[in-house]
Amino acid sequence: MTTPFTRRGILTGGAALAALASFPVPAIAASKWFVGSLSDNGFAYRATNFDVIKPQWRRQMVKYLSHESPGTVVIDTRNHYLYWIWENDTALRYGVGVGREGFKWYGRAQIKRKALWPRWVPPPDMLKRQPDLPRLVEGGAANNPLGPRAMYLYNDDGGDTGYRLHGTLEPWSIGSDVSSGCIRMFPEDIVDLYQRCPVGTRVSVLEHLGAKPQNG
């Protein structure tokens, strides 16, 4: 299932650095999703209240049969899981939010860039749809939708696909089709995965009905 990324796919995915306010939630209701804050490299982020997170979306070691080598990232967008392949038919599984209808994709890529507290720059096509968005959000800012970490996916030709693995400000969105193609994770989980994945890590996004290959 090796499917090349193309310019069309990159432009579509580029709009996907993050989707802001995918699920508007009243402040009082939203507060149940957080418990205190965590300090990280000079910044802080709201800690996820995992007591209100469904067990299947919490990070856990599971049995998982795969032909991929240990250390590979496999993303099952249909079931909203990301697997970091371990040994002996096991994997560390994370719950994720994935692309909504029209922004689903599949194929192979590599992590070619990693960023600690990345800044966020909305791509031009996102600004056309949402002209009121800020042109730049600095890393560590409370409204930065990428959270504490981002890992950038490149194709085998070295081109930036526009897709990212990153954190989220919306823990309630994990387990849903919410983004414009990027893979969002709990902040605690993207920090954990960031530590496990060196530059060059292979990423495989599994093909599913409804997903769009990066062709033409």
C-alpha cells in the first residue's frame, strides 16, 4: 500500500495543521476535561483529565499483528488509533483524532522534522476559509492548536506532505473525525510519542473505505 503523495494532496493536507474549535464546548463543560497544568521546557499546558476519557482512547500496550518493523508508526484512521510498533506482536496504542470527511488520506511517509513547542502558521487556503484566524501563533501560546509537540510528515522524495502529528487543545475530540487531515493526540501522548520517534521514523496510514489516496 505504497501510495505517493502529490502536490494536490500536499495542498489539501496543508490546510490541516489543525482545525480550530472543531467542537464548540461551553467553558463550564470544557473545564471537566482538564485537571491542573503541566510544566514543560519553560511552558505549561492544561493537563488532560483522563478520568473522563473513555478507556479505549487512553495510551496502552496491546496485542497487534503487523508486518511493520518495531519503531514504525501505524495509523488506523477508521478506528482512531495510532500504533507505535513494539516487539513480539505488540504495540503501544494511542487514541487519536483524524481527518473529517473530505480530508481523509492514506499512504506512507517519514517523520523528517520534529518541533518542540512549535509555532503555528495557518496555510493560505485555511486563511481563505477563515480570514479572521491569526497569521502566526507562537509556540507555547495558550491558543496554539499544535500543543507542546509536532512531527512533520514528508514523502519519500523529501517533500513536505503538509500533514502533522501534533497535540490538541480539545481532548474531547480524540476518537473523532475532526481535523483537516492531521493526526491530533492528547498533549501527554504527543510528548510521549515524540520521545520515541527519531527523525526518519516510518509512518504508515492504513487504507480504508472513504479515504483518498494522494494521486493526481
